[in-house]
Amino acid sequence: MIENFRNFIDPKDFSINIYRGKINIKNYKKIITLGVNKIVIKLDNLKITLNGNNFSLTKLKDEELLITGKLESLEMKYE
């Protein structure tokens, strides 16, 4: 029960939340590509490619990112 509560407070699962002009990514493993028009993020067996314009990245915590800019497409590819 305590572990469930701990995961509720500080979840370890990957999550991506898309808002107007912002993308929040939690619990990723590695940033593969970082550019103003393309960002590629790696998870264990998943690669996420964000395409858009004027991307700017802010690292919030060790495994949390906040990306601002205009998202045009998002691709998820299992490897």
C-alpha cells in the first residue's frame, strides 16, 4: 500500500502531456536529438520524435522536460 501511495506522489511511469504551446515529458531515458525543429526522446523500447517549430527545452528535474514551441507532429516507434 505504501508503494502505491509513493507511485501516486512520484510516479515512475513515462508520461507525455501536450498543452497549447507546451509539452511535458516525464520519466524518459535519454535525449537523442535536440533541435529547434526536431526533438527525439528515448525510453526503454520506445523512441518518440517531436517535429515542429521554435522548440525550446527546459529540464525541470532529472527525468522531466518542458518543451515550448509549436508541435506539428509526434511519432512513437517501438524498437
